Amino acid sequence: MRIALLQLNAHLGDPEGNGRKLEEAYGEAIAAGAQLVLAPELTIPGYLLEDRLWESGLRRRVEEESLRLAALSGAVPLVFGTARPAPTGRLWNELWWCADGGLRHCARKRVLPSYDVFDEHRYFEPDASAQPLVSYQGQRIGLSICEDLWADPQLGNAPVGYGLDPIADLAAAGATLILNASASPSALGSWLPPGHTAPWAIPSKEAQRRRLLPGLAEKHGVPIAYASRVGAESWLLFDGGSGLALPDGRWQGCESFHEGPLMVDPAAPGQAWRAVDEGPWLRQALVTGIRDNLAKQGLQAVVLGLSGGIDSAVAAALAVEALGPERVLGAALPTRYSSGVSADLAEEQARHLGMGFLRLDADAPFAGFGAALERALPGRAFGLTDENLQSRCRGSLLMALTSEPEIHRRLGTDRVAVLNTGNKSEAATGYFTLYGDGIGAFAPLGDCLKARVYAMARDLGEAVPSGVIERPPTAELRPGQTDETSLLPYAQLDAILGAALEAQRPEEALAEDLALLLDGAALAQARAALPRILGLLRRTEFKRRQLPFAFKVSPKAFGAGRRIPLTAL
């Protein structure tokens, strides 16, 4: 049986647009010889609409579009995810099997995740009953939805036990083929220094799928076809990863982030699963996040502070790759404490990338603020206030550019946003200025520890000048300032954050954990700094709440998946 797995990039809240995309893909799949077509979870409303799912008008449009698609189905079954109201007032998360002009079978999601970024019990009703099998072309086909796959107590990764296993139930009922429609956000594993391993490290989502899907197919002796969505929705990144797992442990799959049909066949041989390389995956994920978030928010161009530092250089290169150089403008914003080499490196990179570039004098507004403070507070000394003022002057100038007609002319659009350039190591320790370098529509690097930013910079080649990579990172807000003097060398800091934050290791185990990641003087320095770094992580939650959202690329990102009360110290 030739099965088309549709990796689609849905748009939240646009059931008609998603329906048209599904209709077109269905036609293409049939033309390519598909005998069965499987689309992702919640294809029609998009995953996940959150509180818009309570809107009665949107619920009605989702059901109307789903019925329209059912009516146009032909002899080749079209199986897709949608939602309908449940008697409780919440929704059923459903998988519709449509053929010959109507809805023929319906399966409902049985296992609802409510951990990390997931909160499905808020919107959906779980179906307690086992799902019926569908007879088609000599097969007995079981239907399942996303988390239903992950409930296996040995192979799944949910932090809670579900007390039921939908895949085992389908296999026990006699399924000879299992379909799973998913919307599975992806991420890298918890960060480890290159060349190091740790038994407690959290693997990437791709590695988890590599264990889960062939493992379930082998365990139950049943092929499992898995169709998952692609694209970005706010902080979530979906890489697809669709394919067919065979009972012999082999796999038929496609490249990450590919939108379109993948043709698989349980009767055809598979291949060994090819592991994903972290560097190219991360680059493609962040480029997808920038492109999709701008397009889906109705934005078309970005401005960013181009400081000659590593973070802004990587953010600029990714933005140019996502949008094209004509839609990206970098601004150097020097004050009296900026070195001349900073603006020169920024201009060198902008010229190489072909993007727009400006030099704006951020010292003029900084001087004005300083004079106002001096008049009110005669004899005041330079301090943290002045460092923060410089950053806020830069932020104000960047925001000003987004509404300037001349900038609109240069970028070819008035739909312009500031791109935040901060990284996760800074966010974790509060090493950023609110309303200064903390501004922006979103932060593509906001879930990347500094080590991952450096690795990306090296992978980007000539797009990031070597001088940017080689110079010590600095905010240039006072004479002689460097990040690592203010914080901790990033190798030690990221080792702590990779274990404590991303792998969620218990605080009492961290000193021992660090011995797997560091040695010698670096280990001693990291252990001595543990109380200070963990204190910063706890005390700066209020600052992180005011940051632009970041694309989730690690097992534990700041934002919806990490809910820390501001008053719980």
C-alpha cells in the first residue's frame, strides 16, 4: 500500500487556508499514486490555537471546513486531524478517515500531554475508550494521535505515567498497520561540552523518535506510519520527521523541515535511521522560525543592533538567510565606551551579506540622560545606571527605526520589527538590560546557550567575520568590560546551565555532575560559582518574563514550558 504522509505547515486560526492546502496536497498525492493519504494532527485549526479554541465562531469554521474536505474525498482515503466540541464544553482532538464523499471513521486522542509546553487538558477531552480498527485493502488499520505514541512505559518519554497505552491496545486488537497523526515540536538535547557525555543528559527529540518509532514497530510487530507537521508557531518549531517504521527496525523517512508529501510503503524495504547533525538542524530551525513568525504575524522586514559581537552577527546572518538581504537592516549604535573595531566589524559583515547598514550616535541621547540626572542629583558617580542608560538609548533608537519612512523605503515595506539578539546564557543570569537589549518582536537565539551561538558562528563560515568570533565578548558599557569577567567564563557557565536548566538536574547533584563536563581549574571555578549562578537564575525571573519569546530548541526553554512564580525564591 502506497501511503502519502503529508508534512504541512498549517496557519493557526485559518481553517479555510489550511483546508485548501490539504486539498491541494491530497490531489498531488493521488496523482503520485497514493492509495492512502495521512495528514498531521489538527491540520484544520492548526496546532495549537490555545485560548482561541474557545471561540464559537472559529470552532464552527473548523467543523465546516472539515466537512467540506470529507465531501470532496474520493476512493483514496484522506485521513486528517481536526477538532469538534465535546459534551463537556471542551473539544475532541480527532482524526477523520474520509472516503467516497464522507466521514467514514473517527478516532479521538486518548492521551493528552500536560507538561513542558503542553497544556492539552485545558482544551481537550481525552477519550477513555479504545479506538476501533478500520479495514482497508486487506489491512486492519489502527488510528492514533501524537501523544498516544509516547504512552509506552518503556519507550515513551512523558514525565508522568498515563496508565494506558493506546498503541499496545491497537496492536492487541489485531492491527496490521498503525497510523499516527502528530504535531510534534522538536528540539536539540541538553547541552554538553563537545566530546563529553553524561548519563543524565536529555537526548534530542529526533533521538527520542529514533528510539520510539522503530522500537514500537518491533515490539508490536506492526508498521507505524507517522505524519507530523512542519513550520514555526511562536516559540514552537516543528521539523516534521515523518516516516514509516517497520517491524524489522528499519525506517522510511524524509529530511527535516521538508514541506510536502512523503511516499512510504509497508511492503518496501527500509533503511537504517540516519541521525540528524545538530549544526545544520539548528540553523534550519532558526531560519524557519524567523521566516514563519514574521510571515504569520504580517511582518516583512527586521532591524537589529549590529554591534560587532557574536550574537548580533549570528542573528543577522540567519535573518538574511530567512528574508533576503534587502529586508534586513543592521545598525551600529556606539557610545563613548564602544571601540572603533566594533562598528567596523559590523559594517564589514553588513557589506559581505549585502544587507542595509547605519551608524547611529547613541552617545547623544545618553549624554542627555546623564545631564538630566546630574541636574537632579549633583555629584552623582558613574555606575550601573549609566550602563543601563546606554543600552536603553540603543533600544529606543532601534525602535525608532521601525516607524521611520526612510527606513520603510530602504526595506521596501512598513511592516518592520526589531529582532532581538540575546542568548540563553545571558537570559539565565539576567545579564541584559530591560527596555534596552531586551527589546524585540522575538529572540531567535534566546534558547541557545553561548556555546551553541559560537558553534553556529563557525558553521556559518564567511557570513560571520573571523574578527567577531575571535574577540572577547563584551557589552561595551564601561571601560575594559567583558562578559566573562562580569559573569563566568562561558565554558563553565554553560556547563552549569546545561545541567541545571536544560537537563533539570537536582541542585544537590550539580557539583558531582560538573565533573563529567569540566576538569582541573575550570571544574573548581564552576563549582565555586554554583551558588552565585543558581541565585542569579532564581532572582532574575521577573526580567525574563519581559523578554521577547524565544524559539524553543532545547529540552527546557524559558517561557510556557518553565512556569516559575515571580514570588517563589
